[in-house]
Amino acid sequence: MFARFFSRKMLTKQNKLTKFVYTNNLLMKFKITLNINRKYGDLLPFNYQYEQSAVIYRILAQADTQYASWLHENGYLLNGSKRFKLFCYSPFIFDKVRPLPEAGCLNIIGERAVWYISFIPEKSTLEFIQGIFAHQSFTIGNKEHRVAFDVVGVEAMPMPPLHEEMAFQALSPICVKQHEDNKIQYLSPDNPKFAQGILKGLLARFESIHGQPFDMNDKEFSFELTDNKVKSKLITIKANTPYESRVRGYLCTFRMKAPLELINIACEGGIGEQCSQGFGFIEIKKETI
């Protein structure tokens, strides 16, 4: 079924997908409208971002098990090692919500939520994504706090014209890591190395998709905060499991200047690291449209 939407080379010994080649890069960003089903209540844990990715994999698997398995285990490969799962998503955006810090959860007061998901696919994936997400139901949370959601709308978002310099807002935290002496340091956007990490990630994603490096000779890249409203967010991944870890990212607004090819990848697949786990989803600020 997925052959309709993707051009891919099929593999080998263990009957796994070893290489995936996109033949047409178009931004595919979807607005998923959700109804809050209160059969389990209306309290959602603060750290629900990782579970969102599990929902995406599960829905994809219902339509194409092999593709979902490949995406989960491999993604795009760079030099046979680093893996990129080129989709990203926003947090749930609720009509009305109240944080309950002592309980470690959100009290959802409104009836609806919006969820933005972005892929780097082919154009025919429009019908595919709309079809498999329509009328889905899922539950996110833990034993103490969980919320059921029903999909009531799937809309492909129109893409405004892209420019080499644009203003953006991070809807989910942007994560940039630096590894030193076997320790991980999470860089803040005002650190000069943060911009270097953003560019490095975009170049690596480009190479993983196209199979060759992007030529930055005589091309400019810049990343500049547009205000001082930078917010640090510490996100727990796989909470309350043996694999629990904490990742820090930053919410901010910024201007970025880069070649259009890299701007496109940023809009499609996010920026920074761990985008497929709820980080680095950005939206274009209206001032640049």
C-alpha cells in the first residue's frame, strides 16, 4: 500500500526496509482536531510528549506495519549510524486548561484540543494521512491521570511561501546537546554553540534524505532570538519506567536565515534534536508571511 506514496528500496536478509528515498519534498503539516472524551477523567500528566509519538507509530502501523516498524527502528540513516525519524509534532493545544503543579498534571477544562503533526513525505501522503487519522481514538496518560481523545477533524495546513530569512516560534522545546567528558550539556538559545547545533542538525537531515551533503559554500546561516522570553522546559521521557530520562529544551521566538532547502527541512522535520519525541516543532510567525 505504501508504495503508492513513497519510492523505496527494499532490503535484504531480515526482510527489513534498509533505505527509504523520497522523490518529492513537500511540506505536509496537519491539524488534528480532538474531542476530549472524559470517560477516564480530564487530568493529563505534564510529561505526555513521548506518548504522543507512540500514538503516531500505532496509527501508522494500522495502515502499514512494515513502514511503521522501519520508521521506529531506523528512520533515515546518515553514514550508516545516526538515525533521523523525520516527523515532528506539537504539544496538545487546549481550548482551556489549568496546571496542577502539586499533582503533576493538567486539568483540561475545555472540550477540544488541536494537535499539529508534520511529516516529510510525498504529495500523495495527503490522502494517506487524512485517511488513517480520521475517526481514530486514543488514550494518553498513566495509571493515575489519563485522558481519552477522539479525532474529529484532520486538515492539511496550507503552506505559506518560504523565504531564506523568516521568523519562527517554537511550539515545543528545542533541544540542542553538547557532549563533553561523557556528559551531556543542554545548550540554551543564547549560547553561540546553539546556532551551530541547529545548522549541524539541518545539514545532517538534508544529507540523510538526499544521500549527499548540502553545499554551504557562499551561503549564509544565522539564528537570532527576537525577544528575551526564553523558557526552559525539562521533559521526562518514558516516565516511571526503567528507561526514564530527562531532556531539556527551550521555548523561544527567533529569526533564522538559511538556504531555502534547509528552511524547508526545518519547517517539515523540526529543528534541534529528538524531534520525533516531542521537541523542535516550530511555526512561522505571521510577520514573515
